[in-house]
Amino acid sequence: MEAAAEYERKLEAPEGFELPDLGGEPLEPRVFTSVYYDTDERSLARAGLTLRRRTERGRSLWQLKLPSADSRLELEEAGGPAAPPSSMAKLLTAHLRHGPVAPVAELRTRRTGSLVDRGGTTAEVTIDDVAVMDALRVVEEFVELEVELKDGKPKQLDVIAGELEDAGARRTDGTPKLFRVLRLVPDAPPDGPLAALRARLRDQLREVLAHDPGTRLGRDPESVHDMRVAVRRSRALLRAGEPLYTNDVTTFAGELKWIGEKLGAVRDLDVLIERLRGESSDLTGEDEKSAKTLLRTLERRRTAARTALLKALGSDRYFALLDRFDAEVTGLAPSEDDVSLDDIAARQLKKLRKRVKATPDDPADDELHSLRKTGKRVRYAYELAGNDAVVKQAKKFQDVLGEHQDAVVAEEALRALGASSPDRAVVAGRLIERERAHRRDARKVWRKAWKRLARTTT
């Protein structure tokens, strides 16, 4: 199975739109047919995943697109029309737990365009004339513009997209074209605080399902990170939103904690490994060899943690959690308290303010870690309330204390790793000094970050 990161910008082309002269080389025109697959519940489309079988010039390939940071990861593999290749199906285990995929749409595309260069960055600018097919009958037609990076810096895509906008193209509203073809309607804006909480929790379930395949694949550490964030945010939202509902969600929250810990074991090692790689990159000679030995030990631990995570993701317990998630959210019964989302956010901020006030001038490491977790709950509560200014400062506060915690964890790991041999102890000691410097830097600025956060709420 081949994989490639895909960086692109999509635009809408008004009627009669023609590609402007961008000074590029014309691309050979293409015609291809894409059959899209999904479950009865349209689980893939709703999670932002794309599974299709594309046929061009007699050659067919299955393609699976997964979200990946600021890009999408496209996987390709040959296979017959009956079902996706087993390697792809395994990645979609969570989505296929109630039944297989089936064809849901067929699109025939005629593509023209050019290869352009902007500042050493090359991109394909294409215009697609798309026909939605029902057997041999065309039932709908539309035009789509796309700028796809071939080589260079993704930022330059915005420059090219801007030139297309100057020629009359429009940025899309972000609704995938498959939503349009399948007549999938985005969720209506929530009406009331409890509805907003439900909507936000459902967003987290979609995020879990969106990043589940990438986590199973294991190519991009950000998939584990994003999945873990969605699980953590779900727990924080349930906790912050308690005044809005009467249900006992203890067991449900406990299951979220369980899968969050499995994800966290891998993510924490990803962060530690990447951190130590960066800190040791300038070492030479015996120090470099010792550092590589330390990293190999951590990589073995990460392999073991990933094995445990994959076992959890393949368990009935995990599938039961996914099934339970929407039922729990839908079943949240409203309380009689007259509480707004702003009230909920203010309560979380009050808790943080109280903890900051009680924090001594030279707090223990675990005190700052606890402050970070409280700050994270503030951020999520203000996300729910829709206050972007506070969210921005809460994230900065969280990041400062996160850097402190990463340095603390790295020092603890290095101390343990260095204890096994004198050679390791020497290089571990040098790396520990660097981590202590990061820790000191974070301690100098965290109160400033808090003051900026506090000012946005007054």
C-alpha cells in the first residue's frame, strides 16, 4: 500500500469560469471514474474520510484519504471491485464494526489544468468538470477547482489560490463534495446550552473516528495526538457541563479515561523521543552513540505501548465505547438549573483563578502540572461558549505549562535511563541540564501568561 501526503486548496468555479493564464505548463487532460464507498450510516463521510475506487485508462486503484495535520494522507492499493483491500479494511475496523461498505456514488471527472511554479514551489492547478452518474445517466454536474502541491512549501498554495480568486473563483464553505452528492446535511446550529454541549461532544466522537484509522496505520504521530485530544476534551466537556444535565456519566467517563490512557502512553513517548532527538542532535562521538542508545530504549518502549494500544482498539470494549458514545450524549437529560455556557466557562475560570492565587512563588512541579490541567478545562469551556479571545490566551497558558511538564518528564526519563551505565549517565546528565534550562524558562513566564489570560476575561 503506497502512501503520500496531499496538500491542497479547493475552490468553487462560477458558471463560465476559465483558468487564468498562470504561466505554467499545460497538463495532459484526464478522464477518470470514481466509485465512492461508505457504510449505511455514512460513517466515513461524516468523519471526513474518503474511500473510493478510481478507474483511469483501464487501471483501477483503491484510494483511502485520511486527515493528517494540515494535509491529508492518501493511501493507494490495487484491488478488485467487490471490496476494499484487506489492508484498508483493517484501518477502517471501527467504521465497519456494524457492516461492510457499499458503493454510494459514482463520479465521472474530466480534468484539465497546468503545472505552475511560484517561488520554487510547484503545484498542479486543475479544473474538474464532474458528472454524478446513475448507471449511464448524468443526474448532476458541477465544477471544482483544486490547487495541489507537487513540490515545495504548502504556504505557496495560498498565493496561487489568491490568483484564482482574483480571476473570480471562490473559497469553498468546507463542505466536502461527497456531502453534496450524498445529500448529507451538516448539523443545524444548536439551540440552547445543553444542545451546544451535545453538539460539541458529537464533534469529539467524529474526531475520534476520523483519526482512528491513522492511529492504526501508525505513520503520523499526530493521529494519536488528535485522537487523544478528542477523548480528553470529551471528558473535560462532560465535567464542565455537569450543571446542564442530571445523568450519572461516571462509567462512561471512566471508559473514556481508559482509552485515553492507552493513547497517552504512546503519545507521551512520541513527545519524549522527538524532544530528545532534537536536544541530542548536536552531540558527537561517544556522546552521540550513548544518546542513540537512550533513544533506542525509548523506541522499544513506544513499540510496546503501541502494541497495547492496537490491542485496545481491536477490543469489544472499545467498540462498545463507540456505540455507547452517541447514546450517552443523546440521553443527557436537562437539569432544572438556569445555567448558560458563559456561566459554565466562568466557573472553570474561577477555579483556575483560585488555584493560581494559592500557588506559591516557587511551586512544586506537580502543582504546575495541576494548574495546566485546570487551564485546559478553562480552554475547553470557553471553546464551548464561543469566546475565541479567551481560548487563544488559555491555549498559550496551557502551552507554557506544557513545556514545563515536558521538561520535567524528560528529566525523569533521562535520570532513569542514565542509571543503568556510566556512559549513559554522562550524556543523560548533559541532556538533563538542557531540560532544566527549559523548565526554568517556563517557570519565569507562566505567571505572565496567566495575567494575559486573566485580562481577556475582565
